[in-house]
Amino acid sequence: MNGAGPPAIAGHWRVDSHGQRVSSSAIKRSASVEGTERLGGAFAPALQVGDVVTLSGPLGAGKTRFVSGLVHVLSPGSRVRSPSFTLVNEVPGRVPVYHMDLYRLDHTRDIESLGLEEYAELGALVVEWGERLPAAWLEEALRVTLTPAAVPAGDLTAPEPERMIRAEAVRGRGLELLAAWCELPEVW
């Protein structure tokens, strides 16, 4: 940033008890798995080395599909697999992506032992179950939450549920990433 203050963001701002803007969010919608991947791909050019993007949402919400779209733009031909058991998958590319999954880690010391600083010096961190990151890592992150719409139980003929995909940021680079997010179309 150029020191002129936070970027202009068309979204919803939260205000603290002193009337100061403390975070902003913007929502996108995806009607399909392919739409979620396209959204990830459209967002990919905004990423730089050192960026942190967290992904939250229930199992099956589309977190890995979002990463797949993002990675395919930054590293065409790369295959994306969920890092649930490996914890970190490295994807070389224009901006290397370190795709992490913290689902199985419960303690801050386990997460800190992954070497987050080293990965951030080499590429962008894209972290599933990112809400488990230590608070200091969330401060300048873009936090993306995927929420699928409910499908009636047992209805096998129901269309794929639409996903609401909310991005929010508090400060610094996270706000710059949110500004790029806001430039994208709302529906995917």
C-alpha cells in the first residue's frame, strides 16, 4: 500500500465501539462446483508471495475446489489434492502456493511447528480450516468462508446447493486482497 489508508472497498464494514472501521466483507455466490473453481481462478492473479488466504466451512463446502481453481491459474496442469493427511502440499508456479489443511491439528504449537514463516517467505499460504491459525496470522489474511445452502434430507433429485462465499479482512494486505475480491462478479 502507499500509506494513503485502506483501499476503497465496496463491501460491508464493521465498526468498533469508537466508530473506527475495523474490517470489511464481501459476498460471492456459486451455483456449482465449477463456479467455485472459476471464482478461485479469477481471484488467483491477486496473490503475491507472503499472502495468507484462509478457507473455512463445513466438510464438503468447496474449500479444496476453490484452491483447485486458484492453483490451475497459477500453475497450469498442476493437480490439487486435499492436504488432509500430508498437512502441506507445495504447488510451484508464478506464485508458489502452499496449500495447507489444519483440520487434524488441535493445538497452536502443532500449527506453529509447520514452519509457517518459511512457507510465507517462499509463496502464498492457502489454508483450509484456517480459523485454527494463530491470531497473528489472521490479522492480515483474507478470510474466506464457504457456506453451502441446505438441501432437504433424502432429496437425491435436488440441484446442487448454491454456496455463499464471504471474504473478509481486517487490515494490511488482507484489505488489499479484499479489494481485488470485490472487483470480481458476485455470481459464479
